[in-house]
Amino acid sequence: MIATYQVRVSEAARFRALLDRHWMVLRDLGFVTDERSQLLRHTAESTYVEIFTWVEGGFGMAHEHPDVLSIWEQMDPCLEERDGRPKWDFPHYLRLDP
């Protein structure tokens, strides 16, 4: 999973605290692998990228769990659409080994 978040500049600190909790909650619930998520921030704007790997079925379970939904609900007002891009985007990728 590569999640992209367009964060309001005024909400950056609040969002970062939520993002720090996000993967830990997913991991504690067994929805993602134990490999720690990677966090990136664009150097010129308040765009964050979170990279992690779902376990089989984790994506669906996360969308039904109140602890995860609570974090997502708190994240939403911290985000904004920007330059024609959605406030958050969740494309799914498969890892390919060389």
C-alpha cells in the first residue's frame, strides 16, 4: 500500500501524530505485516506518503474496525484536495521480487 495524503499546512502537526499512530494500530490489530511502515514527506509541500504491506484480508478488516475508522475520521479534516489531486489516495501495488 502506498497512501498519499495532501495535508493542510495548519494541520501538519496534528496529522503527523495521527499518522504515527496509524500503522501501530493496524499492526496491533494484525492487519499489516510487522515490517514498519515507511513515512515520507514532500520537501516543498505538505504531502505525506505512507508505505506498508497489508496481510491477507487486512485491508477489508481495517475498513470494518472501529479503532481504524476512528483514526481515519480524525485524519480526514486535516486533509485537502490540491492541484487536482484527491486529499488522500490509496493505490494498491503488489511487491515484485527481482
